[in-house]
Amino acid sequence: MSKAQADSLLRADLRKLCRMCSRFGKDALLVATLSYNVGYYRLVGYGKIPKSRLIQKLETGDRDIYNEYVSFRCYKGKVIPSIERRRKVEYKLLYIP
């Protein structure tokens, strides 16, 4: 796969997730980016998977979501410093006050 094809595929996937997350208004891109990394249904819930605290707060209109966003930094129950740094940078770049 060429770099251009990979870029095109990534952009198409992110556009699809942005449409799915459009109900979150200003936070749609932030939620779509996170769902691209951790899975859409892990955030919004499905079947036995409950909604995440992040989505619950956004649905109630509370936009103070920094701690909930950064909490998606674990792998197999352990905090991974590189993922934590990535979440902090994503939040700083994509959060619109």
C-alpha cells in the first residue's frame, strides 16, 4: 500500500467516524479520533458494553471531559505512558473551548 493510499483510507475512516459522532457538535472530531483508536462501541456502548463516562458527560452537556479523555490510556489494565502522552496532545490539539 502506498503512502497516498494509506492516507486516503485513514481520511475516509475518520470522515465516517465524524459523521457517526456528529451529534456531539464541537466535540465530534475529538470523539471520532478517540473512537478511531479505541473503538466506537467502546465509547458509545452496545449491548452489554455500557456507555463511557466521557459520552455520558457529553450527553448531559458537561464539556469538562479532560480526565475522562485521558483515562483511555491503558492497555491490558496498565497505564502506558506513550498512550497517555498521545491522549494529552490529541486533547490539546482537537478540543475547542
